[in-house]
Amino acid sequence: MSALRARPDREALGSLPTAMRMRQSIAQFEEAFREEAAESIARRERLRKQAVQRSRVRRVERSRKQGKLRFVLLALSILVTAVVVTVVMFQTLAMLVG
């Protein structure tokens, strides 16, 4: 008889009935699911912003590299043009004088 009595005494001492415990665990599960969903949304947004930032940094870096290359090519072409004009000018002067 003591085995049959143990359960009603335990419920009388404050432990929740099975249905209430199940509702409470489902509510906890739903709350945890909502929190996880909110964290997932925040994580996705943070990752998207980081990807946009990385893309912007790469675009700026690529633009700087292209600008450097264009400047070097411009300076080189001006230098080559000056050398060619000088050589042609001296050859023409040599032909006129000589």
C-alpha cells in the first residue's frame, strides 16, 4: 500500500501533474525555438552586413590597384614619348646641320 500512496503524496507535496509538466516542457521548447529563430535571423543579418563590407573593401582595393597601374602606364608613356621626341629631334637637327 505504501507504493500506491507514494505517488499521491508526491503530487500533494508540489510536484506538477504529468499533463502540466508536458505543457510546461512544450512551452519551454517553443520559447527556446523562438529564441533560436531570433538568433538565427540576427546572425544572418550580421553575416550579410559583413559580406557587404568585405565586398566594399575589395572594390575599393581593386580600384586603388587599377588607379596605380593606370598612373604607372601614363607616366611610362610620357617618359617614352619624351625620349622618342628627343631622339627624333636630335636626328633631325643632325641631318639639317650635317
